[in-house]
Amino acid sequence: MIRTRLAGSFLLALALGACGGEEARDAQQTFRLGFLPAERADDFSGKADTLAAYLSREMGVRVEVFMPTAYEPLIEALRFNNVDAAFMDATPAWLAHRRAGAEVVLAEVRDDGRTHYIATGYARTDSDIDELADLVGRRTAHTSWTGSSGFVFPIGRMVELGLIRPEGDEFPHLQRAMERTFASYSMAGGYKAAMEMLARGQVDAAFGADDAAERFLEPADRARVRPFVQLGPVPSHPLVVRQGLNEATREAFVAAMLKLTEERPDLYRNLYGVRGVVRTTTEEHLGQFGRAVSALPGLHAQFLQPR
């Protein structure tokens, strides 16, 4: 397999565009697989390569691995047919569906059988923060502008409660309202980074999945944080395929991932901490949540505007 890590917002789409697009991929019998921006970049690459090797054997094609540092280049790569499939968070997957025509084919399933997790707010153990209203004037950490549990759910709820008051319907209005509400806010880049900022005392609150502290913090740091609010269910990480991917390749990918879940759940658990995936569709997995994403002031337009 081949692995590439890219940094700029649209470098992935631009770099792959120079590779010849659909004709080159078909000629080389290559399947290009995008991954979530790495939470643990130091050891993630090898794990991704292990999964790619498994898929290559099962699908009978070369599998190339691409790991961007943000979701936007992954969405663009799907849009321009330069990535065939990708692991994504729920919000970027919805944006990829709306912007690029990508379709959800699989979703992560947890040990208890759930295909969702709970958006959760965390504070330091010695903090007096007990509810969202206590965040006014505090420092917060979020996973990314498109993070489902790390941004969309908590900020959407604070807008709904009137704690954040955008003075307009465009994304900069939301950003300026956040600046007025918080002492500061940070887009950390992922669960691990946001939780580490909280554990180190760099922020007063952080947001993520209900198991983020357990999955991404060492025991000593884990003891320094506590959940203070649960905001509701978020669809688990989906796997999407690009618009126009031929049916045989699409089904080979789905079948290989389902077989991996049954025969080698250790491979997926080693990668993302859950036991595997189940078959689903865009509407079934993301429909209701996605429509809520579209309603958040300015977010939908910000990432779907023509380029």
C-alpha cells in the first residue's frame, strides 16, 4: 500500500488531481482510502497500513492510504473523485454528501451494539462548571469547526439556549458571537488534543464523545477531568464512498469491511477503538442529524459554498 499525509485545506484534492483521476486509478487497479484526521499521529500510520493491507488482499487491488490533517481536503478529494472511500465524522460526512454526492455505506458499531455515541462536555475535576451556562466567560476547546460532538452539538445547543447570540445568519456572525461569549476558544484538531488541553489546564472545558477521556487520556490526566453535561446522541463515524464509484468496487469494499468486523475485529479496534462496522445508508444513519447540521447558522453554507 502507499501512504501519504497532507496538511493544507485543499492540498489533498489538488495533489491527487495531478495523478490522472479516474483513468489512472482504473489502469492501476488502485483503491484510494481516506482516514479521519489522525488523533494519534505518532502510531496511527502503521495501523492504517495494516488495515489497507487486509483490504488489498480481500479486494484484489492496491490500496492507497491518505491521511489529511483536516476534513476539508477529504471532502474535496471525494468531490473530485480522487478518493474512493473515507472514514469520517458525522458532520463532515453529511457535508460530503451534500457537497460531493458521497454516500454512507457503513457505520461504526460499538461493543454494546450502538451506532451512535453521546456528545459530552468535560470540565476539570476541581472546576465549578456544572452546565453550559457556566461556560460564559470561560476558555473552551473544540475538535474542529465540523466536529459533531466537539462543535456542532454543543455550540448549536448554546445558540438554542440563547447563550451564544449570532447577529446574522452567516458563519462569521457565529464566530464573532463565540468571541463575545467565551474568554477564548480553540479548535484543537481532534478528541485527544482537546482533552489534553483540558487536562493540562489550558482551557476550562472541552467537548467530545462520551468515551473520549477513557480512549485518549493517560490515567493521570483522566483523573483531572470529569463530564459535566451530556448533550445527546450523535451518529457513529460513518464510512462513505464517492459518487460514481462502480458498483462492483463499492460492494467489494463493503464486503471486505464486514468480513473484517467478523473475522478480525482486533484490526478495527486497534485503529478506532470500536469493534467494527455495520451496513447502513445516508438517510438511515445521518438523515435527522444532518438536517440539524444544515440548520446551524452559517455552518452549512460555509462548507458548501461554490469554489
